[in-house]
Amino acid sequence: MDRRRFLQDLALSVAGIAATAGVGCRGHQYAHVLKETDTDMVGSHKAGAETWEPLIQSSVTQLLEREMGSVQLTSHDGVPCKKRICFLQVENQSAEEIGDFGNLIYQEINTIINKSEAFELVNVRAIKAGLQQAGIRADELYTPKARRRFAEVMEQEHEPIDYVLYATINSGTTRNNKKDSQVDYLFTLQIVNLETGKSEEESAKIRKGYHKSKLGALRNYGST
Amino acid sequence: MTSELTEATMTSHPMLIQLSVLKSTARRATVSTDGSRSVRTLLSFVGKLCCLLILPLTGCASHFDRVQPIRMAFFDGNLIEADEHLEKLLKKKRGEKDVLLLDKAIIELASGRPKEAEQLLRKVRDRFEELEDFDPAKAVGSMLTDDNARAYAGEDYEKVLIRAMLSISNLMSEGGDAGAYALQMVDKQQQIIQTVQDKCDDDKEKVTLAYKQVALGPYIRGMLAEESPLTLHEAAKARIQVAKWEPDFRDAKIDIERCEHEVPMHPGHGALYVFALVGRGPIKEEVCEPVTQVELLIADRLFDAFSNRNVPPTFAPVKIPQVVNFVPVADSVSVQIDQKAVGRTATIVDIGEMAVRQQQALYPQIIARAVARRVVKKGILYGLEEVADIEKNSLQSLAVMAAGVAWEASETADTRCWGLLPDTIQVFRYELPVGEHTVTLHPSGRHGDFGTPSTAKVRIHEGRHSYMLGNLPTSRFVGKLLTAPRDPNDSDG
């Protein structure tokens, strides 16, 4: 009798464990391809696509629109020509690592600029080679002397440059004593005209609230 | 594969038997109609439940014992063996996964794979952030067993040092986020200081001293800012902060002087920064500590959260984890460039001291938690005896007492910790002419250089920084000396 009960219990236990293993398995991951109309996922711990995409779109578009008014789109002999922009990298001065978003941000800016009628980006390898040949650093291009030297070298290499573009990411964090926080992300683009030395700047800002509970948004901002 | 299967079968088999025994006893306790028989069956069920809960716990090695082979292999410079031990433990011990991943990150870094190290560190950093929130279920669980039942959320010093190692790893992989991680380091320490101050109303000054800011954060920020002539003002500010937070840092004054009044790098020159992870970092081992009135008072407060009764006085020693430091084999690293001795590294973070200081500040709370746990366990047993109306000195009473003793004996201190941390993080800066240089690092002590040196070539670019990282837990360097920027021809790692 006892043996039968033991065997019944054993069978039940085995079935129970097997069922548990089947239901709550943590070894799987699922994915799906997003449609064009799907909104970006909102990063719960740091900035992601939902932050960088609109920041890049608005700042790059506005800066190019502003600069477009002042450029001549045809050369002196009437041939249409695009103004060439030198853009090296995104400088992260924020308190959040951008990780693989650094390259994505670069490519996004690249795509928007190359889609415009008035501007195009110079190949990054050509820029690096030019800087090395001129013996100057990217941030030294702020000084007129370094700019002239760099422009000369690029001209010799048949890669003339009209503008230098800098992109910087900054952030500021506000915390309350309930461990909720708000991070303001500021994306700044600065474009320097190599010919005139004149610089234009455009910034875009996004504020994000990070909460430890689902009601955090309601508590801090009165909405979810 | 075969050995894995065998291990799985061996562990699952007793568990199945335990489950079935438990189930059959529980059923018998429920169906019984006779009162006295019901109580006896209930007692028998509780007894078996205690035994089943305790059996898997008794005689288990602690985290301290389990990671010894990893540490030994790592200190011997055998990174492959250390990684193999670690992978085995990762499969077996899920509760120790995060802390083991931290050790793995150090192995990756020493193996010349800073990107992989950064990924692991980032993963654990995010996980520790999630675990910072109070989980009542886990808290109750830890009251019934021990602190090992809680998911390990990292010691305060570890949380800050994850960000420090992230910054160093990123620097070595030229990721561009080293500055962000350095800011996170400062921010995290500030958050911790705030939280601890809020918790310890009585001795704010003592706690603030124990949790002083880590100067490596502003050091890295200053270093990065110094690379550009446009941000020298920021560099000077960061250097001043380093001097303020770590007044004993040897190079603080020279760094400020250079940023404020000199040219950071002369024409035709660049600068080499050497980072050295020196010594064996702090670990935790189990100790039995006596209980005093202070800890009883704190336990009483802790107990208030669960019950409105006072803690009965219990002065018997409790098992708690204690931070243990090791006497460093090498004091610093002496740097030779192109056969010429140019200087020694200086300590910017003393991790051992940081860990001990923080544990001392929280010592009464650690003991109090152990006391509160003991009281909860005793309370449960007393309650059980009351409900079952067990006579004093009866056989049942003895059985319950024995179960109680076994329950308390099963408790082990939570010795989980980041075991492959260094004792100190040291730095050294030197300006060099543009070109390739041979850099040799020597373990160095009071009586000069000793042990096995390690050499690597480093390329200096005009007006730019180059970085080197060495891991020196004992008298010889473990793994590779990492350099950045890397030679594009070096495909390894």
C-alpha cells in the first residue's frame, strides 16, 4: 500500500516539476519586426531610440534649413553642387553611456544630410586621413589657423570641405527623495563655415522621467 | 556533456523523494479527524519540513570556499583555468550569477577583451540597480533562512567600482563613454551617501566619512578634458576636485599646476597614462560575532517592521560576513620607458580601505539583522509549541528544539562579493615624444623592484593620450598589458 502511494506521489511530483519547467522557462527570448507605424519602445533605465531619433531629426533638419538659405547651390560656371560637410563623431558629455547608439546617431545624421538637396557628408576615412596629414586634431578645427591648414590638405586630396559639423550630447539629472528622477537630454549640433569662420548652433531637448513605480509619472507629473 | 547530465540527475533525485515525502505527510495531516493524531501528524509534518529545508543547507560550502579555485588560478596567471572554474560555478549557482559575472569581467579585461568586460559590467550594474528596490518576499525569505536567500544587490563599494571598471574598460576599448561612466561613479557614490545618511540618523558624520567620494571619477574626467586645449578649464576643475577628495594622492598638485599654468603636452609630444590594478582586493569570510546592547536595539527597530512586540534579549554570537583585506605583495608599479626608469604609480583608490570603512559603518546593522533573524526563528518555534500544546521536556518538545537548533545551525553568513577586485587602483602619467615606445612595468616594493616585469609597445600620437592597463595581484602581472589606442594590425581581442 505504502509503496503504491509512494509511486503515485513520485509520479505526481515528476509531472509537477515537468509542468513547472515548461511554463516558467527563462531561457527563451522572443522578437518581432516593428512596423513603420509602431512607436519606439521607451527605455526604462536610459535614453534609447525614443530619445535619440526625435532629437537628431529635429536638430539636423532645423540646422540644415537655416544654413540652406545662405548657401549657393550652383558653382560659378552654373553646375549644381552640394556643400560638403566634415563630420567626425558624436561627443558624449552626458552621464549616460551611449554605447552602440554612437554609431547609429552618426549614421542617422549622415542619412539626413545626404538626403538634403544642399549638403553632403565627406567620407569619414578621408577626414581622418586629412587630419593626420595636416597634423591636427578634430577639436583644433575651431581655430582659424588649423581650419585653413586642414582645408588646404583636403583640397590637395580632391576632397574639398565647406563646413565642419560637431555633435554633442549633454544630460542633466534631477532626483527626488523617492528615487524618481528626471533626465534632460540635450543634443547640440554646431556647424562651422570654413570659408567665413561663422558658426551656427542648433539644439534639441527631450526630458525623460524615470520612476520606481508605475504611479511615478502620475505622482510627479500628474499624468501617465 | 555527460558530467553535466550526471550532476543534474544526482541533484534532482533526492529532491523528488523529498517532495513526495512532504506531500504524503501533508495529505495525512489534512485528512485526519482525530484531534491528538492531527497534532502529532502536524508535528511530524513540521519536523520533516524543517529537515527537508535544512538538509540541503547544512554542510554547504560558502561562496568564499567556492570561488577559491577561481581566485587561485587567476592570481597564478592561469586565466583559462580561472574562467573554466567560473563557468562551472555559473551553471551551478544561479544565486551567485551576478557576482560571478563581475569576476568574469576582470578575467576578460586581463585577457585583453575590454569590450566584453564592459558588456558584463554593464549587465551587472543594471541588475544591481533593479535589486536596490526593497522586495518584501525576499526579505521575509532571508529572515527564515539567511542573507544568502536574498538576491545579491552588491555592496556599496562594489556598485561604485563597477562604474570605475566600466570607465577603465571603455577607455581601453576607445569607446568614447569613459567620461560618462566616470560621472556615473560620482553620481552613484553621492546617491549612496544620501541613502545611508537618511537611514542612519544618529551618526551622520561617521557615515559620511566612511562613504567619502572616490577621486577616480574626477581624475578620469580631468584626464579626458586635458586632451583638448579647449577644455583645459574643465580639466583644472576636475583636478582640484581630485585633490579635495583624495588629499593624499601624490600627483594631485602636479596635475593642478600643469592644467592651470603649463602646456599639458608640448609640441611633438603626447601623454601616456598607466593604470595599474594592484594587489588582491577585499573578500568576505564568515565570523561569529558577539551581540551587544546597541545591536539589540537596532534589531528591535527592524523587528518593529514585522511585529509590535519587543525583541527578547539574545546575546549568543551570530554569524556575519566580515571584510578581509590582504597585505599587498607589491606597493606600486615602477614604469620603465625605452629602458629608462621614469617613475612609479600612485594610489588613487584604496579599495580595501574603502570596503572595510563601509563595513565598519554598517557593522551594527549587519549584526542586528542576524539577531532579528534568530528571534524570528525562535518565535516561530515557540509559536508552534504553543499551538500544538507541547509539554515542556516532552519528547515532542525535544524534537522541536532539535529542529530549531538545526535550523539556526544551517544559517551561513552571506560571503558573496566581487572576489577579483584589486586592492588599489593606481595611476601614472608621463609625457613622451611622438612614436612607438617600449614600456616595461615592474612590481615594486619598499626595497625596490622585484618579481616578474611585463612589457608592451605603445604608440604616442601628437597631442593625444595613450593608455596602458596592467593587473598585478601578486608579484607578477596577470594576462596582457592592455594598450589603447590599439595597433590596427593587432587583431587579438
